[in-house]
Amino acid sequence: MLRIAVPNKGMLAETSAELLAEAGYTGRRDPKDLHVIDPVNEVEFFYLRPKDIATYVGSGALDVGITGRDLLLDARMPGAREIEQLGFGGSTFRFAGPPGRFHALSDLEGLRVATAYPGLVDGFLDEQGVAVDLVPLDGAVESAVQLGVADAVADVVSTGTTLKQAGLEIFGPVLLESEAVLIGAPVEAEGTETLLRRLRGVMVARRYVLIDYDLPASLVDEAVALAPGIESPTISPLRDPEWVAVRVMSPRKTVNQVMDALYAIGARAILVTAIHNARL
């Protein structure tokens, strides 16, 4: 059986469970369950702390896992490798310090930097040739400067509001753009490719919809330029020889603009249908 590590809590847990369910797997029903077997799909799920998943997978104890790229890099497990981006759980890591004190990364040389991701930050600063005294914390990193524990911090930034409220200013380069990823052990296990194909199918279904519409045959080229699809639209004849029916996959986020454009050139009976799963 394929052994899969899944986050048991935190912002990645719920979406990971939904992704696997949409991919056809049967996970836990009780949030207290730490181990679930899905005999139909020949997989075992192990529900673990997100920070520990890279360690279990990198050591080969488990075959694959879902975690954040930030947690993967922070674990610094040579055996764990990123297989696929999963398109959720996005976050950005930045440096911050008292306003006006820091302008470049080199300004941190020899100073104290507080972070909940010491492995990630240490690796980044090593690459940049900047030596600091890291202060590992488990949370509330933004308070470290005010309380005198550190001179600057390295933390997850969304809007930057929390840092501003703590009297801090973002500076320097982006450490990392992170998101949820599927990671694998050093040796690929049987069943990994099936899991990956299923997850990709769900991600495609989330990003695309089907658009069906009728159109004068003379306008097909113009319509295809507006909505080219993944490979090529399906075009079928109608009883009226001057009209055709068109079906095409289109990105979900721009579907209303595409519908407006198709209607403007003469398309009618435009229908949009959700895609529940796909194999491309």
C-alpha cells in the first residue's frame, strides 16, 4: 500500500483532506484518527503534524506527503523532494525590523534574527553570505523585537498589517514564495504516479469549466481565438447548416469575460458547466 502523510491540523489540513476526497480517496471521518486505511485504493493515510511530514517522508518511513514548501525547506531533509505544487496554502516570507534601521540584507550581519523557521532562514542567509544569530521561536515572532529578544524577524507575510502593528517594517528580498506541495521519499513507491495523476485531475477541474455555445459557422475562427481551450474546441454541426455547436474548456477565473466576448461576436445559448474531475 502507498503510505501517505497528511496534515492533521493547521491551515493545510482541511484543504488537503478535500483534495484527496475529490481525488477518490477515503480519509478519516473522526478528526482524532491518526491512521486510516483505504483498501479500495490501496493507500494508508497517516495524519501528522505538518512540521513533521518532511522528516517522515525524507527518511523513507512514509512514501509521499502533503506539506508546505516552507516546512519542507525548514526540515532540511535531503531525502525529501518536491513532486508537485498543489495550488493552495500560499504564503510569502520576508524580513522585518524597526522602521528605517534596515535597508539591505547585509545590514543583518552579526545581529539577532527571530523566526519560527530556523532551517529555512539559515539556509537562505547561508546562500546570501550573511551570518546572523538565529533566535528560534514557536510563534508570535513579531513581538521579538519589541521584547528585546531579536533585532529583526523573518516571518510569513500576507498583508503586512500584523508587522506594522508591532512597529516593524518589511525590508530586503523575499525569502520564499510557499504553497502546499506533494513531496516524495528518496525512492518512488508504487502508486505514486496514480496519486499524482488523480491530484492533477482535481486541480484541473478546479481551474477550468466547460463552455457550450451555438455560433454561426462563419465565426468559428474568431470564437476559437477568444477561447482556444486546452487542445482544441469540439465543434459539432447543428440542424441549421449555417450554425455549429462548440464545446471548450476555459479558465474558471476569466469565464465571465469570455462569455461576454463570445456573446458580443454572435454566440448564443452559452452554458457553463463545472468539471468535477479530469484526466488530460
